[in-house]
Amino acid sequence: MGASGVEEQYQQAQDCLEQGKYKAALKRLAPLYQAQPHNTDIILATVEALVALDQGTKARSLLLYSLKRDPRQARLWGALADSYWDEDDQASAHKALDKAQVVLPNHFDLMLQRADFYADCEDREALQQQFDAAIAAHPESEVALLRHRAEALIGLAYGADDDEAQVKGGLGMVFAVVPLQAALNDLTRIIERDGDWNHYFKRADVHKKLQNYDDAIADFDAALARLPESETDLREHLQQERDGCLNNGRNERERLAQNMRESLTQVDARGVSLEDHMANNMVRAVANQHAQGGDILALLEEVGDDPQEQMAFNVAQEIVANATEAPADYTAVDPAEFPPPARKYNARVGAQLADLGFHSLGDFEPRGLRQQMGRAVLVSIFVCEDHTVAAACYRLTPLRPAWWLWLIQCLLGQYKSSEVVEFESVTEEGDYIITNNTAQVNVFSAPIKGVDLLAMEPKAGLAEVLRVHNTRLAGCQLQALSDTEALFAEQERLRQIKVEHRQSIGYVTEEELKKLLGKHYDGLAERVKKYLNLLSSQSV
């Protein structure tokens, strides 16, 4: 067979190997080996096909036979060591490299191969020593060897043992400190010899893993200063990584958290199913945990797929949502965009209020609460003639549950539609007097300084709620709520007061939790408290 014929048939064999046609590859390689038994490429291709066909013993016999004829073939020694290593015969793999060392002292590739073996079995000390030996034998390749060792050490830092120094990332990743510090040392040595941007970038990444954010920012800046302006995509990536280190790493956590929040099921006036609302709750909780530097994997593993755990988690999430309520962001809306029952209720209340001397300030949706409530809510707002009493009405429709989720709605008072009317006044001292008909659905009843709330029974009619409210105003000097801007400003101040109060008491009192869980208190209370602890540093 001529040289061109050998080359052509060898390429055909390589094509067969790439396509997974190992028997066909062997068929083409056999005559090539007979023609050129000393050709290392042909020997290695034959070994690859034999190993793929589970004929490892035969492959090693071929390698040993070939090495006996020419022991100075480093690639064959490497293939022999790999064949042992792949079958978990580490002793024989190292023995093969020992024999190679005798005939090929300090061969660069074989020294690296042994280092990779140490990395594979996570022997950090042996890894360090092997690279030290390689650097001593090949000082001209010091930068490349240091880079190789640094990358190996970074790989070994993932998944630290419980008894060693470690840092934890918000995504549940745990890094061992010792190998990362060793990698930093190697990268610093590299930078002293070669100030390429990529070395600074690699060291910045290690600083980031160690949560040394100021050092990481300095290295990202150094990398950007050395990276050509023409590398726009790379520069954008480095800038993003650098900006993520700001605010002690919170910027990056918040960026990922925002990506999670953008995956939430979108909510409109029709609302979402209770299942989707629960899924949104989980996503929001995970996003918040990550933004705050918490361990989100621990949260996910704790909840699992147990319905009781999921129920307790969602109750806890509703408690936290109530205690961390977002700004309402009242936005003017067209009532026609909302379901007929909501429009009809608000129109009916509006007509009654008009007869009582109130006039409309408009129809709004508190869009900041849409995700929290799982629905868009139409809120109609009114004010009395002297502007000292504001009124609001809205209708809440239950989210659509699967049968096993009905209990959650019962616990949260969300199992039936609620038609709410509320009156609010603000004294000259800045205190709030609020009267509404939410006694059946408002479980968060702990007194709040500066907020005098009376929740009446739902059966109380609008006129009765207003009568009681006016009675409670006796002797008070009241502020005039001139327009929606003034009213919404007071609503925001009230929100902040309630949020501060909720956080000061650990989100929920024991009595509120008993009222919330009712007969399920004994079975769910401790689980709910557990999730309150996971979701926040506050707890009952």
C-alpha cells in the first residue's frame, strides 16, 4: 500500500471513529498496522477502537508489545497509563508512568498527565508537588504550568469537606478556601511574569469566589485596561462581571434574582391559578434568598414535594409578603378591563357613597401588589365633601385551586370572594383611623402604634361602617386629603409604618399564627416558623 493509500485509509478509519463505527474502524486499521507497525498514530487509533469495543485487555497488549519494541514513545506510555486509569487501576497507571520516567526522564506531557491523575483523585498535596517538579524540570514553561495548576486547584475547590475552611455562594455552591488561596498564589506569580488581561480576569474570578470583592474589582479593572477596545463582547462580559462585585457582591445576586423574577407567571385582572401563584411564591422566595446572599438550594430541598411542607411554605411566604409589602403604585385604569363582578360591586358602592356626599377620585389598580396578590384588583377611591374621610372599595376573587390546595385558601381566608369597603382618616398628629369590613379575612390584627384599625364583620353594610367610622372621629382634628396625590402619599407612609411594625415583631405574633392556622396550628405552626426562619432573619 502506497503512502497516499495509507493516508486515505487512515482518514477513513478516523471518520469511522468519530461516527462511533468502531468495528468498521478496526477493519480499516488492521491492514494499516500490518503495513506500518511502528506508526504511533495507527497504534493509538487501534487502541481507541478496541477500548470502545470493551476490549481493553487487547488494547493494553498492543501498547505493551509496541512499547517493548520502542520504549521511547511517550504517547504510547500515556495511552497505557490512561487505559489503566479508566478502569480504576490507579496503581498500574502510576506504575506505567514510573516506567516511562526511566526511559523518558521528566517528559513534559507525562508529568502533566500524572498531575491530572492527582487532580482526578483530588490529591491536592501530590498535585502541588507534581507541578513543582514539572516547573523545576521545565522552567521555560513556568507560566503555562502555573496556569494549568491554578485551573486544577480551582476545580478542586468545588464541594468543600465539612471540616475545612469554606465559602458559600447563594446558589448553593460551596468552595474550599485552601485550594482557592493556592490558585491565587499561582495566578499572582503568573501576573508577575506575564501581565496579559486573561490572567487578571482569572484571578478576579478566584477573588470573586472567595468573596474578596474589592480585590476582584481591582483585577477586573486591570483586565479591562489591557483588553483591546475592539473586543466589545469580551469587554461587555468583563464589565458585567466587574459590576456584579459592587455592593459587596449584591449587584450580581440582585441581577440573577431579577432574572428569576422575570420568569414569574404574568398576572392580570383574571388572576392566576393557585398553583401558579404558589409557583410564583417559590420563585420570589428563591430570588429574594439569592439577592440577600442566602442558600437557595437549602430552601428548595427543605420544601421538596411534600404537600404539607409546600402548604407551610406558602403560608410563611404570605406572612412575609404581608410584612414586606411593596409600594402600591396606584395606577389609573379603565374598569372595563376588569371582570364584571368587580365592576358591578365598585359601581354599586360608588352610587351609595355618592348619595352619602362622597365624590369619586377615580379607579385605580395597585400594580405593585399584583404579584403578591396573584391578581389585578380594581380599587375605586372616593372622598367626602370636606376631604377628611377617604373611602375605597374593591372585590377579591379567590384564585382557582386544585382540590388539595383548597386548605391553603381556607387558612388564609381566601376561599370565597370578599367585598371590601374601607374608610380612612388622618389626624393632625399624623395618626390613622381606619374602619372596614374585613374581620373575617384580616388575621393580622396586632396593634400598631399610630394606626387605629377597626375591622367589622362583612355583613355590616356600607352605611353602618361609615356611621361607626364617623363616631370614632369624634373630638379629632383631621387633615384634609385634598387629592389623590395627598391620599397616595399617606398610603405610602401607612405602608412603611406597617412594614416596620411587622418586622419589629418578627412578621407575625403567636396569637396571629394561632388565628391564621386555626385547628391546623398543631400540625403546621412549627413548619411555618421554620420557613419564616429560612425566608428571613426574623421569626416568631
